[in-house]
Amino acid sequence: MTPTVHRRDVLTALGAGITSLAGCTSRTSPASGDDVDKTVYVGAYHWGYLIVDENGEEQEQVVLQRGAVLRLISFNTLSGQAVQALPSSIREAIPDHEALEERNKERIPPPSDGDFHELLEEANERFPDHSLAIMPSGQMQMGGGMMLHPVVLSHTATAPVVRQVGARQRDDYTLSCLTECGYGHPYMQLDGAIIII
Ligand SMILES: [Cu+2]
């Protein structure tokens, strides 16, 4: 092999590397909306998630065509700075603390000992952080087919977490918190929140 050929090989490999990196960057940059088919905002609270579309309408379910690219803008509702960074229409769609607590009471069995409200207050203090993972419904452990590997939604975050994910496999997906967050943690799941058709 001559040094010239060798050098060209290296440059080709380098070029390929740069191309794939560039592709990667455009997929994760919050500023680039070119490849995005849908944007949704996901708020994590004790002990659930709320989904708001770009028009500030709360959604129970996001339906995607296979192959679509979804941009997820996620935040912890306790993070004042991340919430402030949202468009006002999204901010206004977030129910207040009391309304979210009411939702919990409808979904989560009451504790056998202790008071629901006190447990919630305690969780706010002791376990203020959550995370968001998106996996096929019925799958409790991280495994194949994950749509979003867990991202931490800290109460001290200064901005929402932005991720773009591809709708690769037809299935129904659950939003799930993998960060211990107190009494209701096992119920911090939104089953069937995303459907890929
Ligand atoms: Cu949680």
C-alpha cells in the first residue's frame, strides 16, 4: 500500500465520520425542526406525567406513523427555571399542584398507613427528581425496543430536556419514571401514552 492510498483511506473514513456526526447533531439540536414530525411537551410531577401539544392542549395519547420523528421537550414541574423557559401557552396548560394531586387520588390506591397528602408533601421534599423513559407497554425493565432511554428530570434543571426520537416499531408505549420518588413511584407510569401505527 502506498502512503497516498493510505492517506486517502483515512480521509474517507474521516469524512464518513463527520457526515454521521453532522446527522446526529441535527437530530438532537432543539433549534432544528426540519426533521421533526411532531413536538410534544411532557411534564413530570409526583406521581404522573402530563402531555401537552404545541397548541397548549393537553393530550392523553400521541399517535405517530411509523418512521416519524418525535421531539420531546420534558421537564419537572417543580423546576421553576425549566417551566419558565417553556412557551407561555405550554406553561398555562400545566394544572396547579392541587389539580395534579386530585389526579393522583383518582389513580393511585390510598396508603394502608399514613396520609396521602402527607406522603406527597414528603416526596416533594425528599425525592424531588424524576426521570422519563419510554418503553413498550408491559415491559417493566429496560430492554429492547426502548423508544427513549431514561433522561433525568431534575427539580433544579435550568431548562427543559429536549430529545428527538424515531418511531421505529409499531407498538404501544409507556412513559415511566425510573427515579425513586416516594410512595407513588410505582404508579408513575402513563400506559399507552404513545402509539406507533
Ligand atoms: Cu418519579
